[in-house]
Amino acid sequence: MRLIGVDFTSRPSRRKPVLLAEGRLQGRAVRLDALQRFDTLDAFGAWLAQPGPWVGGFDLPFGLPRELVEHLGWPTVWRDCMRHYAALPRADVRAAFAGFCAARPVGGKFAHRATDGPAGSSPSMKWVNPPVAYMLHAGVPLLLAAGVHLPGLHAGDPERVALEAYPGLLARELLGRRSYKSDERARQTPERLIARKDLLTALEDGRTRLGLQLRLSHAQRDALAQDASGDSLDAVLCLLQAAWGAGRHAVGDGLYGLPAELDRLEGWIVTA
């Protein structure tokens, strides 16, 4: 089964591209086949539009908190909400979200999706550190334009299935709060390199609740460990989460492991 994992950025460049890990599910093992880089959103969108089949895990939020959407008076049907959101300039997005936060007490500024608790993820309305609101703004329109299937949210091509993934969820299961990556050169320390190597060893040993083993060549293992930004490793973590979802579908789960009671405006992070 062909699988992909995507470490997404809302403004890709040659220095920080969208990274796509491609692999296969072989029994309970996930073999990494290749890593692809996309320097522009157009290039990534063109790849998504190609025929499948694949199941992919994407490190970007697929929805906004219901509380926020209702407060702003935006459409509460997912596709309509995403179309409205995508049509707004980023400055308007920031102004709307900042206005929402300004009226709320310290410690409760942001609205959260139901999945944020079990996933430990940042609120999808957050526009800084990390700017996941802009990732949603840039990424979901690409998925819609490509016509892919988003279980629980949008019916599309069943041969190209996109699941919201979050690499931090799987990394924390194995490393706790140890940091394994940084985009800042000054923070790319030996301790973070050791953490990446420990994470890779644990993934290859299958020491996660997903029950999957990562299969790498020696060269792939070295390349993943040496990427101090952690972006390529994050793409592989998303690949493993996609593999778990694909495995659930293989035994008859039409939602690829997402809960049946998920909020179909907010979405859900696979494996959370």
C-alpha cells in the first residue's frame, strides 16, 4: 500500500520546502522509499492532483474550532467554512482571530478543537509560534483543489485519502518533552541530534502504541538524523500515522481510525 507523510509549510522555499515522505505498508512494517521536496505551493498542488492510490498524513490542521467559527458568524458546514476562510487575506484572518482573543481572559485566549486535548496540539487558530492558522489557510485549499478525500469532512477521490497528522504526538510518546529539532542553527545541539537518533531507534524497534516498525536503509537513517530542522523526520512520523490509519481502513473502518463522533466542522488528528 502506497503511503505518504507531509511536513507542510505555508510559505515553502528552497531553504524550507514542503517535505513528502513516500513509503509502503508491508504487514506491520512501514518501509521508507523516498523523500521529495517542493519549493512552491504550486508544485506541491500539482503533485497532489496526480492519480493515486495513496493514503497520506498531513501535518497541518484541517479545521477551525467550532467555538471560534460560531463566534465569528462564519459558515458551520466544513466546505463552506473553508471556502470562506481561504478567500480572506491573511491580514483579515489575523485581525479576526486577534479580536476574538482580545475579549477573552488570560490563560484562555484561544479556542481549541476537541482533538487538541488528546493530541497535545496547538490551537488551529494560532497565527504565531507556530503559525498553524496560515498552514490551514494555505494547505486545505490545495487538498480541495486536488479533489482528495478527507474522511469525516469531505467526500473526494477514494484513491487519494488525506488524514490530518501531528508528528509531535508520536514523538512525545517516545521522547517525552525532549526536543529533537530546531530551525535555528544556534539551537541545533548535540543533545537534539542524540534525541533524533533515539527517536529513530525506537521507531525501527516498533516501540509505539501504533504497532508498526519503520524500515530504513543505513543512508536514510543517517540523513534523517542529520537533518537538524527535523522536517524530514516529521514527514516520516506523519507517514507512520498514515500507515496506522490505512491499516484501520483495511479492516473495514471507513474513517481510517478517526472517531465516529468527531466534529465534522473541526476535524480530528489521526491516532489521537
